[in-house]
Amino acid sequence: MRLKDIAEFLSLEYEGEDLEITALNSLLNASFTELTYCDGSKNAKDIANTGAAAILITKEYENLVPKDTKVLISPNPHLSFAYISKLFAKNIIAKEKKDNKIAKSATIMPNVYIGSGVEIGENVIIMAGPICTRLSTFEPALMMVLSNTARSIVVQAPISTLSSKITLPLW
């Protein structure tokens, strides 16, 4: 998404160079294609160390921004960042249904959500609770998916299968 489009969406003024923003990230973890924010003195010390392409910030801290980082002045950077996050959110529910491939030897316990396009290989055991979203692949023999918490899936597999392909969803 273009930086000028972000500014327009947030009803903020921006006259600088337009560039492509690929994602949102925290102040210290943002890269040269990402947007970040700083909303107060607690994080102001980290502004000079950001690697972000652009930053949402109040006028008060504008002078701390590195010269290569583009600035969007917002009266409430935290709220602006929350609004813009909707435009960068990944859709975890598939718009078009893709067939699942589930091996006959796989064991899937009750209360497991299996989305569209999931592949579950031979001898995989998925215990109650996990959410297997679109395009997830579970292939190692005797692999067990135990649970998922806070959007991360906990996988347990024997050492002999660790070189096998495991693709978990990014969301």
C-alpha cells in the first residue's frame, strides 16, 4: 500500500516522497518497507534507532525521527496505527474453498478446526483444540499437533522426522 494512500485513509497530510509500505511493525523491529508508530515519551528514545520506512508520530517528537524515515503527523499515533492495521490484516478465512488432502492413516481428534486447502500427511495425529488454517501442511510421520495458543501451533515430532516438511500458517 502506498504511503500517500495510508495518509489519505487516515485523513492526515503528507507531501513527501510516496513509497510502498508492505507491513506494520513495532518501532524497533520495523524494516525499510514497514510503517511503525510512537505515541509517547516511553518509546521516544527508540525513535532514532528505527529502521522503518515511515512513522506515525505526534508533532512533539518529529525532530527525533531519522532523516531517511518518512513522517506522518497524527494527533493520536496509536489510534491511527490501529485503524490502518485493518488494511494490512491477513484474511485467515479463505474466500474460495480449496480441497483438503487428509491421509487415511491420519488421526484427527474432535474439536479441531480444519480450514480450506489443508494437507495432513500419513500417520499425523492432531489432538483436540488446534486450528489448521488454509494452506497448512502437516507431513512428518508420527507427528503430533498438540495444541495452539495465541495463534501459534505447538508441534511435537520425533527427532527422526525433523527434516521432514512442516509448513505452518503465517497470520
